[in-house]
Amino acid sequence: MNHAALSALASARGLGDSYHDYRGEFREFPAAAKTAILSAMGIDVHDAAAIDAAAKRQNAASWTRLLEPVYVRAIADTIEIEVSLPIDAQARHLQWVVLAEDGSETRGEASVAALPETARAVVDGRLFVRRTVVLERCSTLGYHQLSVACDNGLVATTSLIITPERCYEPAAMERNEKLWGLAVQLYTLRTEHTWGIGDFGDLHDLVERSARAGCNIIGVNPLHALMPANPLQISPYSPSSRQFLNVLYIDVTRVADFKDSMNARDFIAQPSVQAKLQKLRETWNVDYAGVAILKLTALRLAYAHFRAVHLASSSARAISFQQYVEARGTSLMHHAIFDTLDAHFRKQGPQYWGWPSWPADYTSPESPAVQRFASEHFEEVQFFLYLQWIAEEQLATAQARARELGITVGIYGDVAVGVNPGGSETWSNRHLYLDGVSIGAPPDPLALKGQDWGIPPQDPSELREQAYVPFITLLRNNMRAVGALRLDHVMSLCRLWWVPRGFTATDGVYVRYPLQDLMRILALESVRNRCLIVGEDLGTVPDEMRTAMERFHTYHYNVLLFEKTAAGQFKAPDKYVTRSLASVTTHDLPPLKSWWEGLDIELRIKLGLYPTDAVRDDEIEQRKRDRKALMEALMSADLWYLGPDEPLPEFSHALMRAIHLYLGFSSARLAVVQLEDLIGMVDPVNVPGTDKEHANWQRKLTQNLADIFHNPEIQEALQAIGKARRGENPNA
């Protein structure tokens, strides 16, 4: 085997050689894991000739085409791009045309000999040279088309993306005002009118209450589309598609067609249905299957009314729906067809769990069988299109209401790092997602055994070949109805931890992604959508990622429980990164009360999540030190008094208030409070490293939303946090 060629090929495809773990220790990647990843990329790693051929193709691809698949450039008076020309073709002159988004054209020409030469290479016996072309008068932000034609007949067209220098920030934050708000997993909300799961109507309710409390931002979990035909697939971080919404978040009672449908109203008025609704409201955990049955039944009745009254008459409402479908394009249509197919096959038995289990004729959205199926099931496809229309409309309404009420940022959304391998997003773009490998994270304090999330990675080379369109669509669809967006595991823009099938999460390999291109596109969509960007940068973060976040004004994600000095002391409030969002905990950490009382450690012991007894004992001792250090920090900030011989206090509302005031005094421009911590909950939303072992993504809040906001102690705590953020005395 040609090991040199294999190593060069691995490097060209983005595979790293080594990294420093969360302890700072140097580690090399296993050679077997790297070979397995190349195999997942479609390379025959067991045949020397195949390896050599793949290496030659990789090298040739960057030289034998006149233009690259895409150029991403920061806005400037002149834009430079490189072209690759074979010497024997004897091109003497070239012309270029930039067709801008708005339809305008900019043209230029140049003598090839006068263009600066940057590199040369011999490919298959031919000498190629790279030269720099300067595009003048092309300083308009956006997605443009670049065409280059040479006098020897060489012609090519590509994408030219011109981006701003940095991401969007609200004016108040540019003035260094310190904003704050609340964060919640939407499905956990309890209200008197909920159907057993927090929904967009409850989000609207939360917006109203948060505005009265003086909040500037409202954070929610990823709202991505799951699988309506399989309501037990519930993780918001393993969605069917990140481009669309979870239709179970639709508030049925707010749908105009439901209100206007006598059949729908009669259905919901039945005593048996009302009894089911009441039972769904009272459960400790969300009964996803029960919720799905009632909501989808009611929504089908609403759609039947919409079809009979509006689509049949081409009413203004019908035209609005049709315009929405046209605007969202092929990606939405594929998603609706997928949901229809998924429901069709699941009815036939448990052997069908997602598109990889479907008959071969149905595993591509472009296949004749799929197109025929979509035609034969037209109304069902239309129903799923309708659900997405309603869901997006309700989310947009909640954000519009937040803006009306003066909430500076509004809703703060979340984008998962990946998708379910059997879902819509992978089915819709088979070439982009790889089989035989999944993404995760190396060992870190949150998951000492490392993590394998079971979600497939995007091939960075293919992403670039597709001119980053999947990434652009993802950002655009998620920014459309929010004021801020959190990118889960933002390091994925720089590198991802790939775990080949059959390997443990500790034996993964980092694979590089085109960081600068992705950050520039992120900035463009952020500015266009007036959307603040927060990058979740917990865990092992490379220096180049931190540098890029600073350069592009992407906000860091600071968690109080992790914000400590090298000596183990909690950072003083004025030492927090200014351009950051700060919180006490996250969905992957225990609630504050559980952390203080060590209940999370007891749970992890029960679930067998410690690799050794020594690691367990170290964490128990570390928690004792952390609790003491946090109390010392509170005392230094004059937020608590503890006598020299007094033991640490039990958890209380007063202690919760003091810890959040500490956060409120921080120099971070954004601070969010988890609703769970306000009411002293102990059950975690999610326990990293578990699947069936713990009821993740299910438990609700223990209190009704109205009761939380009517609680005088909580009202006072929220007022105090608001004062702290404004630099006022919270105890005045």
C-alpha cells in the first residue's frame, strides 16, 4: 500500500493528524480510524492502485478547471480570484462578467500574460498555471454569478459570494448595553390551554409575560422538523431536517382554518377528546405519541376546510400558501414528500425506520418512483406543505409580537449541529452526507467517555462543490423568524470529530471544514436577516475558531459553572468576555439546584457514566471545591455573607437569586436565565452520553407558566436581575 499517497489524500480531504485534548495533552489520531473515514468518503483504501488514482483525482480537480466551484470574498473595492489555465491552450486574453443578484452586470477584460502568476503544476503531463484576476466595481453584497471566457474557447461559470466584514449586532449591544432574558425548552412549557406540549401559542404567551418582566431576549431549543409519522423520535438535536419546523409545535387553536371548521370544532368538543387533552396536560413528561394523534387529527380537519374553502376558490389565503410553497422551493417540496413517504412505509411495519430501510427505488427524491408516488399522493404532500406554512407563520407571529412589545432581540433560536441519518435532510442530499461514520466529541468534562451522536457528517469537499447552498439555506430558513441564533457546537464550522462505525468515541478523528468561507457566509446571512449570532463554543475549541469568532463578531457562549480561572476560582463578573452570552447552566448540564446538591453526580453514578471509580471520586471532590469557590465568589461580590465557621447553605430561592445576580453583574452583553432554575427544578433535560437510559427531551416544567410569573419571589428576582444588568443596585 502507498502510505505516502494515503496520508496525502487524508490531508487533502481534511483529516487531521493530531490534537490537544481538554486536559491539554497531545494525542495522535489512530491510523485505522483515518483509513476507515477515507473509506466512508468512497475511497478504496485496500487497493494501492485505487489510492493512487484517488490522490491524482484530488490533485487534478483543483488544477484542471478554469474556475473553482465557488469564491467567497469579503467586500472590497476590488475582488481577486484565481483562474487555472493550461499552458498548451495558449490563452492570450480573457473576459469576465459578474451577474449580480439584482440582475445588473459588471464586465472586464485582461491580457493573460499581464495577470500575476501564483503557482504552477503538472497534471497528467500538462503544465497548468494559476493567475490572479482582479474584478473591479464588484462591491455589492450578495450571491452573484461569475463567468470567465478565454479567447482559446475555455469558458466557465461559478458562484461569487461577496460578504460583509462581520455579523450583525443590535444597536443597543453595539452601545455596550447589557441585555438579558429567559431560556426554555419550548416543549416543557405548561399552560392552561396547551395540548400536552409547549407550542407556538405558549411561546406567544411567554413573549407577553417576558416583555412585562423587562426581558430583551427569549431563548428556545432547536425547533427543527422531526418525523410526524414517528413521534417517539424526539431529540431536537437529531432532527429529520434543520431547514423546517417541528409541526407538533403548532398551536391548533390559533389556526384560522381550525377555528372556521365545524368538523374540527366538533372533534375537539367531544368529551372523550377533552378528557385526553386534560390527561396530556397533566403528565410529568410529554406524551409525544398522544400529542401527535390529537394534533394531527385536528390539523387534518383544518386542512380539509382550507382545501374545500380556500384552495377550491383560489382565495387570498390560498394564494398566500401557494406563494410560500413557491418561495421555499425544491427543499420544502422534498421535505413534504419525505414526510408522506415516511408515513406510508411506517404503516407497513417496524422494519421501515427511515429512508435507508426503504425499497431502493425510493431512496432518492429524484427517482421516477418517488415522483410517481408524489403525484399519486398529491393531497397528502399538500397537507405536509400546509403544516410547514402554518408552523412558520405562527413562529413569525411570536417574533413579530416580541418586536412590537419592545423586546430588543426577540426570540433566540438554536441550530443543531447535525441531523438524523434516516431523515429528510440526508435523503434530500445524498451526496453531501456520508454513511459509515458519525459525528460527536472527544472526551471532555461533560462526557468523559467522549460522545458519538449517531448523526452523519457533511463531506466538506462536497459542500464546497455545491457552492455552500445547503449551508446558506440552513441559515436563511433558521434566521427568518428569530432575532438571534445559537449555533450548537460552533466548532463544526472549523472541524468536526468523526467516529467511524465500529470505533469508540475516544478513537475519532478531527476533519477540517472551510472556516473562513463559512464564517463569511454566516456574516452575510446575519446582516441580511438582522440576526445576532451566538456560537456554542464549549469543549475543545481550536484557537483558529476563537480568532474567527472575534473577527466576525460572533458571540461566545459563557456558562458560569465553567467560567473559572486556572486556580479553580470562579471568574469575577467583570472578567466575562464582553461579546458573549452568559448563562448559569445549559440543557446539557443539570439544573442549578441539582448541581448544588450533587444530584447529577448521583444520577451519573446510577447510569454508569463514569469510566472509572477514580474519575467518579475526582468529580465528587471537585464539586465540593466548586461549591466552596462559588460561595467565595458570591461573597466577594457582596451577594452573600457566610461566617468563617458556617457550613455552606442549603439550596434556596435566595441562593438562586444571588447566583443569577452574579451573572447579571457580568460584563457579558447578553445573559439568559433558565426557567427551570427559577423554580428550583432538579431533573435534567438531557444527560449527555445516554439514550434509552434516561428520559431525555421529555420532562416538562413542574409549574404552570402563569404561576411562575405570578410568584412574588420570582417577580422580585427578575426585577433584581434587570437592575443588575442596568448597573443599578438590585437590593434598592
